[in-house]
Amino acid sequence: MRLKPLDVLSLLAVMLVSIGAAVVNPGEALAQAPKTETAPAAAIEVKPVPPEVKPPAPPAAGPTTEVVENPYGLEALWRQGDFVARGTLIILMIMSIGSWYIGIVKVIEQARMLKDGKEADDKFWHAHSVQEGVAMLKEDSAFRFVAEKSALAAAHHATMQTKQLDLNTWVGMALQRAIDVVSNRLQSGLAFLATVGSTAPFVGLFGTVWGIYHALTAIGIAGQASIDKVAGPVGEALIMTALGLAVAVPAVLGYNWLVRRNRVAMEFIRHFGGGVHMSLLGRGGRTRADSET
């Protein structure tokens, strides 16, 4: 078949247009090509690695005070000591408790007696008779005891059939016996204080000697005089010495002070007794108030 020139020109134009489109957009030309199917690659899941977590640092410990038990104290002495050391401690404790108890009781008793003396001066000498003055005083008063014994002696002398002793001697003897009773009552307990004051240092010295004996024994067993072998027994000896002095010194001071206060109280008693004696002798049993009326 014979192509016409017009057909040839149309065919050439179509070919040129196709070639231009391929040059301008090659993707579309490739898209028209047959596609080959390829297997998709396997998806690999990658997990993120967590950062390393470090444990928190422990808080800084503050300064702590460590309580260290004293191996050479009084408690250790009681727990580690033998029967001799414990017996010495018990004796010193009894001495200390007894001396403090007696001291406190005697101070209260002396204060009460001095108060009764002031009351006797205010009430007894303003009564109209000795019997009335006795009744105005307290029943447990030492001043009432002295006045009552003197008045009873004077009344007994008046009823005596054979009067070998005069009234002055008779009443004076009864008065002196009453004053002696009061003095003995005030002196009670002071002997214990004197005993504690004189013997407590020697009891503590005995504990000291016993502690030194233990120290020498420890040195002999160990074969060397190290501080850890002798510190305990020597500490025990020093504690015994200190306890003996701590018991003796208050007892001695208390004894001297109480003896002085007893002298003051007895001066009140003797002065009051002398006034009662004169009242029973010179005024026939009347008090000072009778001389004013």
C-alpha cells in the first residue's frame, strides 16, 4: 500500500510527540512498562535500649554518739566483784543511810524542842500555879515533863510522914533525874554517827586493800603488768576509798553540829528547870504570875 505524503507527516508528528513526552516525564513512561513483583523485606523491630539506671546513693550518715559502758564503774564493781567487795559496799550503804536518817530525825527533834521552849516561856510563866502551867504545855513536850516531875516530887514530899530530906534536896533530885532523861533522849543516835564517822574510812580502806590484792593476783596470772590487767582492780580500790570518805565526812560533820545544838537545847531545859525549882520552893508552888497579883 502506498502512503500518501500527508499520512507520512502525521506519523512523524505522532512519533515526535511520543519521544518528547518520554524526555519530559520519564516516570510515566516507566510506569507503563511491566512491573516485576518483588517480595517485601521483613520488618525488623528494633527496641530502644533503656538508659542504665543507677541506684540512689545512700544518704550521708550524721555524726552518731556511741554510748560506751564504763567497765570500771560502780555498776561493774557490783557485777564483777566477789562477796567481799559486795559485802563492803552493803556495809557502807547501811552506814550512809543510817547516818542520814538519824541526822534528819535529830534536826527535826531539836527544832521541835526549841519551839517548845519558846512556847513554855510564853505560857508557863503566865499561869497562876505550877499545875496550871503544866496543863498549858503540850503533852509530849520535854518542858512539860520536867515541870510535871518537879511538881509531883513537891506534892509527894508534902505527904511524906518521915521527911529525912528537905524539900529543896528532894525537888532538886527529881528535877535532875528529869533533865537527865531529856538529855539521854537528845543523845540517842549520836553514838551511831560517831561510830560511822570513825569506822567508815577504815571500811573503805579494807575495800582498797582487797582491790589491790586482786590487782596483784591479775598481774601474777598474766605474767605482765599491763594496764588492762590492773585497771579494774585498781579502779575498784579507788572506788572503795572514795565511798568510805563519802560516808564518814557527813557523819562527822553532822555529829559535831548536832552535839552543839543539843547543848543549846539543854541550856533551855536547865534554865526552865531552875525556874520551876525556885517556883516550887520560894513561892510554895506558885509561878511568877502570882507575885504580880
